[in-house]
Amino acid sequence: MTTVGRPQRRTWARIFVIGLLLWVLSVIVTYATGNPNLLPTLVLLGSFLVPVTFVAWAFERRDSGEITAELVFRNFLVGGVLGVLGASVLEAYLLYPSVWLYVWVGLIEEAVKLVALALLTRGLAVKSMRDGLILGATVGFGFAAFESAGYALTSLFTAQGLSLTDLVTTELLRGLLAPVGHGLWTAILGGLLFAWSTREHFVLSLRLGLAFLGVALLHALWDSMSTIALVVTLLLTGEVAVYDPRVLVAPPEDVTTVYTVTTWVGQGVIALLGVLWLLVLIRRSRRERRAPQWAYRVPAMRTPATRRY
């Protein structure tokens, strides 16, 4: 007689510890040998470690048996790539320098991730809010991993030549911030998209639309925080009168501390708002939810779209 046990928990912890040790070892060996062949290993380990860890953590909390490892892997890889490619094309052809630039970036990137999520999960028989949170986070973390790899690779090339220090610093910073970025924002939208959806239809509710605008705003504030912090710093230090956006691209040296603190406090507030929003959705996912009063049903499978009032 054999006993089938419950799936092992805390796999995510082993993934993180082993991955972190391998990344640190890669950094040490690369610094010691100067071998450029190790740079792809360094970039991939550093960019994917935190996103993969959080996806593994979320996978252990799935709501239905349809959320398989294969589905999660497909959403992470395919959804992440589709999101990055879609955002790159749209931003290249639609965006131009303006005061609303980051708002449009937020709208575009959150839209392409949500569309990628819907495309990859349209055949699921059961769509619950909890599974939507998990799969949304998976697509978002996939997007974040590929985006971080691009930033890390770009930071390697400087005017003085290759800078391994800039690459490592970029990966550390983006790794620390990854849990409160793309994965968090797309988890919120995925949960609300799945909340009332079925096998045949995705339900686009008023609440989802408002959440999309809210998430895009958080995204825009996050991306523009360096500019916001600069303006706040200049106001606090009385140097706003000499500010010229065509020339000044960094805060004056004597107010660097104020600028740094303002930046981190601002990003901390944005992250806190996102986390609290996610916690509210997780709590709501555990109890009965009323169907939305205003909603538009988009076919997930081959059925005609219907509008509900």
C-alpha cells in the first residue's frame, strides 16, 4: 500500500537559495577571470532568479487542478515575450516625448500583458479570482524577467567600455524591486479578469476597467518617480528657479541625499498601495462575489459576444 502525500511546499525557497548562490558564484568567477563568455550566465541568472522564485511561490497556492506547471511555464515564457514584443512595437510607433509619456507607457504595457494573459488562458474551464491572480503574476514576472535582462545587458556598455559593476548593480536593484512591479500589477488585473469569467467568455467589467486605469497610473508614477523626485527636491531646496529640463538631467550634488530619499519613499508608497490592493483581492477571492452590474462579455471560445446591462 502506498500513500500519496500533498505536494511539497517551499520549493520556491530552494529555488531562490540555490539560484542566489549560483549567481554570486558567477559574479565572483567573472570578476576573477574576466571571461566575457560568462556574461550571458550572469545576465540570465540575475534577471530570472526573483521572477521565477515568485512564480514558484504563487504556483503552490493555485486554486484548481488546471493550473499545471506546463501552463505556468507557457504563461511565463510566451506571455513575457509577447508582452515585451508588443510593448516595444507599440511604444516605438505611438510614443513621443511629452509630459504624458509615462502614462502612455503604463497604459500600453499593462494592456499588452492583459491581452497576452487572456490569449494564453482562454481555454480554461474554470476561471477563479485566485487563479487569475497567479496567472496574471506569472505573465507579469515573465515580462519583468525579459525586461530586466535587457536593462542589465544595456548597462554593461558605457562610454568607458564594458562595466561589470554597472551590470551587477542593475541586476541587484531590479531584483529587489521585481516583486512590486510588473508581477504585482498584472496579478491585480488577472484576478479581476478571472473573477466572473467562464470557459466561454471573458467578462470585462467596469471594475476591471477602473482597475486597469489605476494599475496603469501606478505604473506611470513608478516609471516617472526619478523626475518627480527631482522636482520635489528642487522645490524643497529652493533651487527650482534655476531648473532647466533641457540641461539638467541629474540633481545637483549638494542635494543628492534629498533626491535619493524622495525617490525611495515615493517608490515605497507606490509599492505599498499595490500590495494592499492585492491583499484586498486575495481576501475577496475567499468568499462569494456578486456578478458585476455592468459588463461586456468577450468570447474566450467560439461563441458570440453578448452585452449585459
